[in-house]
Amino acid sequence: MNDKPTSPERWNTDEEEAKIARAVAEDPDTFMPDAAWMQAAVLVVPGKEVVTLRLDHDILAWFRQDGRGYQTRINAVLRAFVEAQAR
């Protein structure tokens, strides 16, 4: 006889679900958007290119300190610089 639950809701016990939830909450790579993020405008720029870029350790550490999205933040700073130079 097969004792495996037939629906996903019953695969984990409440204790297992709580353990999973704690692990997700403690994971520094977990991104939980807040209300401001949900309403933020997204700038879509076509044509991204993968490159290798050498950065000073302290500069990279500064961008990485806020977690995921550091490459996007670096790109935003570079874009702002280019736009400021065009003025």
C-alpha cells in the first residue's frame, strides 16, 4: 500500500513547514519585496551584455552589502554617470 500523501499540502508536517519558513527567513539571499518595491517602476533596457569587469575589493563589497541585485545597482550607477556626462 502507498502511504505517500496525494496532495502537496500534506507532504510536510507543521513542524517541517515551520523549519522551512525559519530557514527561508534566515537566508541572506531571500528577497521579500515590500510595498514600495511592488509599486516601483521598472526600467527595461534591451541589449544587456555579459562582460568581465575588474573592480576594487572595497567597491565590490560596498555594492554587495545589500545582497542580491548588486550588479543591477552597479549598472544603475554607471548609467547615471553616463547620463550626467551627456548633459
